[in-house]
Amino acid sequence: MPGLSGYGFLQNAMRFVRAHTILDPRLFFSMVSLVIHIAFIAYALVHWTTLGFKGASLATSISIWIQLIIFGLFMFFSKHITWDYAFSFETFHFHHILTNLKLAL
């Protein structure tokens, strides 16, 4: 459940980057998040703690938030996205996030 709210924001950020045809960083950041998830977070929470299967779902939620932070930093500091017209907080409008959360549920 903690990852669902992050998932709504993440999907909006990914659509924003895709709308600007910036696909290579999107793939790279997704792969970085996957490696961090499998190699560190999921393994540690499942095997080094007593959480077991609950640790796997918690690791997924943490990985979604990490990926959202990476995408947010990329969108904020990217030279591909200009501040004149491209970056807008309309991407994170509540209506769009609510639609993605309904889809996730």
C-alpha cells in the first residue's frame, strides 16, 4: 500500500518524460532502480530480517519511491527539458494522479 501513492506520481513522471521523447534516461534509470531493488533492498529485507514475504512488498514500495526521486531529479536538472514551457506541475495534478491510483488498485 505505501507504494501505490508513489506509483501514481511515478507514472505521471514517466509519461511526462515519454511525452518529450526522452527515452534513454528513462530506460537507464529504470535499470538502475531494478538493480538497486534486487541486489540490495529486496535481498536485505527478505533474508536479513524476519519480514519474509512482507519484506518483498516493502522493498517494492521503497524501490518505487527511489525511482520517483531519480526521475524527479532528472526532470528538475535535465538540459533536455526547458523551463520555458516543458516543465509544469500540471503533470502532478491531482486528477491525473487519482486516475493512475485507480488503475493501480
